[in-house]
Amino acid sequence: MTALDIQISVEEGDWLSEGELRSFSSRVLEATADYLASEERQPFPSEPPELSLLFTDDASMRAINAEWRSQDKPTNVLSFPAFPVTPGKMPGPMLGDIIVAYETLKREADELGKPFDAHLTHLLVHGFLHLFGYDHMEEGEAERMEGLETRILARLGLSDPYGGQSPD
């Protein structure tokens, strides 16, 4: 299992305890890192790379989204890579930050008819891939990123969040 140094902060929202979030996030993100290391041949350094997770509410997420993306609305997850990186390359010892908004995540999970934990898993995987340079702004990039997400989530026992057939 690929080790990660995960810094957790619970700012706002009706989240689980910090300890529960740490355990949950570590399991999801280390499985994602293992997948990238093996399937994508993404070598990890001997020292665990560091990332921070901020669990917050829609009000805080709206302010962050407005400041950094000029979008005055909350969103489910934001990722801020510490350094520019090309997909398929290891970013460095500091990966970056992932921020998740409770109310948006909960509302989306309810609308999709998915368990909260399953949707949180998807958003953590999605945010983590952004730290590695994956994106979904163009069709080809989106297909590659969604394929990775789908395969990683399948390894975690979850269905394709995009509703397609399994890529395996």
C-alpha cells in the first residue's frame, strides 16, 4: 500500500469525526495511489507525499470558488495542485489540497440515489486525480480521467459513476 501523509481539517458541515474522515480518506486515497503506481506506472517516492484535505460547508466552498475560480457558487470538490504537473508524472513531495463541501455532496448523493460514502469516495478519487494533472476540460482528457475514476472505484467495490459499462 502506497503511504500518503494526509493532513485533515474539518472546518464546517455535518461531517464525521476527524479520525473517521482520516481512516476513510486514507483507505480511498492510498488505493488510488496504488492504482496510479501500478496501472499508470506512476512511481511514488520513498517518503510519503503530502496532501491536505479540507472538509467544509457550502458557504466556505462558495467563497473559495469565487476567489480562485471566479464562480460565485458552491461546488462539490475543488483541487489545488501544489505544482504544475503533467498527467502520468509524479508531482513531488507536496501534492496539494482537496476541498469538499458537505451540503453539495449530500444533495448530489441524494439526487443520484447513492450512499453518501460512495459519492464522497468518488469525489476524493476525482480530486486526487486532479492533483496528478488529470483534467476533464476537453473531451479526450475527460474520457481518460473518467476511465481512471471508473477503474479505481471498481477496485473499491463501487459502480461506474458515469453510468457507462465497466472499462475492464
